[in-house]
Amino acid sequence: MAALSGPRAHMKPAVIVALGTGMRMREQLRMKRHQIDFLRNIVTARNTKNGRPRDIPMNDDVREALAELCRGKGPENYVFVNPKTKSCFAGNENSFSYSLPTGWNPRVDPEGSASNIRN
């Protein structure tokens, strides 16, 4: 997480959500505020690879990150937006990938073991 400081600090919540939920990048980047249920601690992935929605539990870190991201957003607002353009990353997932540190692989933790990241 140390690599996600300075000019990349805006990426830290996205990485926390990815690691804490196992959501695919497209599912995460196309997530809207109404897909998050803070009362039940559930995120509903709607744009799934198989086309069927699924409920994903939130841990405390994910809940905290999403609460901050959702502050002031309406139900149809995207959760993850480009801080420069203020528009959604959806449809332009490459801009999200290019924002990550060079050589950084979210599928491997600092000790080198594989994590539970979905493709």
C-alpha cells in the first residue's frame, strides 16, 4: 500500500475494495452507489462475467473505503470516478490500470503469495 501514496493516493480505496471483495475490475469500476448496502454490509456485483448478479460481503476496511467514496453521491452515481475528469472509469478500464504504479501487481501480496483476485 506504500506505493499508493502521493499522486496515486486516490487509488488506495480501489485497491482496498479489490483486495477485500475479490471483485473483477470491470465489476468494481462500473459499481453504482445503489449496489452498496451499508445496513447488511453487502456489495451487489451486477456487471458480472457470467451475467448473474452476486452479493459480496464487506469487511471493515472495504466498508470504510466505500463509505468515504459514496459520501454525497446519489443512487445512480458511479462509486469510482477519475479524479481529473470527474467521470466514470467504466468503459475505459485502461485508464484505471495506467494509474497504478509501474510493475505493481495486485494479484501478489508483498510476501509473494497469490491473493484471491478475480480475473
